[in-house]
Amino acid sequence: MRLNPLDPGSYNAEAGLAVGNFFLRRFEIALSWATKSLARQKTPMAGRAAMVSFAMLGRDVDAQIMQRRIHEAEADLTIAQIRKVIPYQRREDVELYLEACRGAGVPE
């Protein structure tokens, strides 16, 4: 990103940084990266990173707003569906992510 700050695909790296910081429990930093990524390109990964970061920061209204936006794009957004598709391997990462999804109002 430093070598090419104008790269039109930098939103992918920003979304990745959001997810990485989320799992490091740096929720403010994760939200910052997710917001930057969403400003460039509305992607599911960045939207979900923003949603779970909002939830873990206790910003329930913002988390629910993001959850509704994501649900409009992905009608099958449920905890059961997320369990099937998330690529995270560590149990504590999966549980943290699902806890945040529940806090954002994602249905079971």
C-alpha cells in the first residue's frame, strides 16, 4: 500500500487489515480500516468487518444498521450460514466472530 497508494484494489488490503485487527481485538483500528475500505468499494468482507467491530465496541445501533445492509445484499446471512463459510480455523476466532455477529442481530 505504501508503494502504490493509488492502487484501485487497495480496498482489499484495507479489508484484510480490518479483519486482522478484529482478531487481534483492536476493534477501533479494525473499524477504521473497514471504514476506509468501504469508502473505496462496498465489499462483503469490509461490511462484515465493520459490523462485527461495531458490535464489539458496543455500538449496537451501528452494528444493526450494517447487519441490515449486509442482509439486503446477502439474504441468507444467518449464524448457521456463517459457520459453514467462514475460513477461520482457530476456535477462539470463530467464537469471537459469531459472538459479534449475534451482537449485531444476525439471526441463528
